[in-house]
Amino acid sequence: MKKVAFVTGGSRGIGLGIAEHLAPKGFDLAINGVRDEAAVSDVLEHLRTLGAEVIYCQGDIASAEARASMLAKIKSHFGQLNVLVNNAGVAPKVRADILEAAEESFDYVLNTNLKGTYFLTQAVANWMVEQKETSPDFEGSIITISSISATVASVNRGEYCVAKAGLGMMTQLFAARLGELGIPVYEVRPGVIKTDMTSGVAAKYDKLIAEGLTVQPRWGYPDDIGKAVAAIADGAFPYSTGQVFVIDGGLTLARL
């Protein structure tokens, strides 16, 4: 029986890059997004051409009802879940200095990027524990896509940095809790990745990269993240639970 992966925010950007590498690895896919299914039908068909059975789970992970509904759909359709890829996230609607940023922006970003992800992970972890108890040979893992913003301060989007730092501790917590059950938990930290989310600041990063921001002088792409996540999901790092995989072209490498 093929393994099943649930990729939140999987219909575009980094999430789609991940899904495009999981499908050829033999995973069937549950893809989450907030858009109507009709708006992502071409993406879903594309993933099916890569060999996966694909279902779409529409919903906002910030909503407890949506999280429960999406997991119920996966359980009803596939009857199992082997890999959770926490990828869905939002950026502040307005980049504002932390001395001026609004509380509403903090709530908006944290409710999705941290709270929603935390409680989705909790629900999936409990389901994985049940699957492990029912079938001792069950293989499951949880992979959270955070960001170098977990450690690199951007004072015009503090809420985003705080959320990503929280995901780092979330990974450690669930890794510690699930280790005895043989369910590894990982964190992947992308650097500057060319997606819809970074399109508004493309000129800024083009300039910074040209000036040496990254050791490897180029943008990162969803494909770079997809390759890493697929390797982790496929079991290439079974003894690395709780660890951080940094995919940033050397941006955070200390240099003189």
C-alpha cells in the first residue's frame, strides 16, 4: 500500500514544489489550500500525472473546524496518513516596523503560522499514534517548513519571525514526545525562495543576492525545498529526529 502525505499550502509555491517531488517517490497526496478546488484543478491534475492519487482538502488551518474536516476527509478517502508536511503560512499584510506594527497583524500571522500549525500537528500526531498502536510496522513522520526567519531578525515583520521561531520549538517538542513511538519530527528552514510570497520584494533580493547575500549566488526555488523534503519523507534520515535542515544557499553561513 502506498504511503499518504498531507501537504498544507500544497497548491502553489514551496508546497507545490514539495508535492511534485513526493508524487514520484510513491506517495499519494492530500493537498490543502484555501482556494476553491476549481481554481486549483490544473495543479491537482498535474500532480496526478506524476503518479499520485490526489485529493484536495480546502480549508484554513487557522480554523479548528477546518482542520478537523480536512483530517476526516483524508481518513475517509485514504484511511491512513504517513507524512504531514506543515507548509501553509501567511506573511504580514503590511510590513511594519516592530515599534509600530498592529496587534491585529500579529494575531493574523500567529493564528495561521503557529497556532494553526501547532494544533494540526497535535491532531495528526494523535492519529499517527493510533495507527502505530493498530499496526506496529506503521511508518510516519512530521516535517515542518519554517524559515531562516526563525533566527534571522527582520524588524519590519516581527510577527513572522516570532511565528517561525515558535515552529522551531514546536518541532523539538513533538520530536521529544513522539520519539519513543518511532515517529520522527523534522524542521526545514528555507532561505530566500522565489515564490508568490516574495514576488513583492523581488527587486530587493535580486540586489542583495548580487551583492553576496548568499554563498551560492542565486535565489532558492521550490524545487530545492521539494528535493530535501522528499528525501526526509522517504526515510533518508531515520536517526535525525528534532533536527533542522537549512536550505538557504549559505545565507546564514557565518563569514568574514
